[in-house]
Amino acid sequence: MFQDTPIYSCLIAEHGDVPAQVRGEADRIHRHLAQTMRLPAPQSAPSSGLPHAAPEPGRGRPAAAP
């Protein structure tokens, strides 16, 4: 988009290609996060497969009165 403008070329020469560096770092963080989120859940904690599962009827807090 801005690669053909003189000011962009001047900024790249002075400071480096900051947008490309930011994209590279964002890609690295994204890959790391994706790898981290694929790790299995600890065996000591029961998992229902749902992050916020509602309690089964008859268990947990009583239903609120209407």
C-alpha cells in the first residue's frame, strides 16, 4: 500500500520495517498460543468438554423462584 511512497521508504531506511516486524511477532505469538491451547487438560480436574457447563437438574443451587 505505502511501499511506493518516498516517506515510507525513508522511514524503513531509518527505523527498519516495523510493520513487518510486528506481523512476524504477532504470527509467533499466535502459533505459541495455538500450541498452548492444544495441551490436554490436567488429569486431576474432571472435564465435561464444555468450559462453563450448567449444573445438572437437581444438583447445585436450587432454582430461583419466579
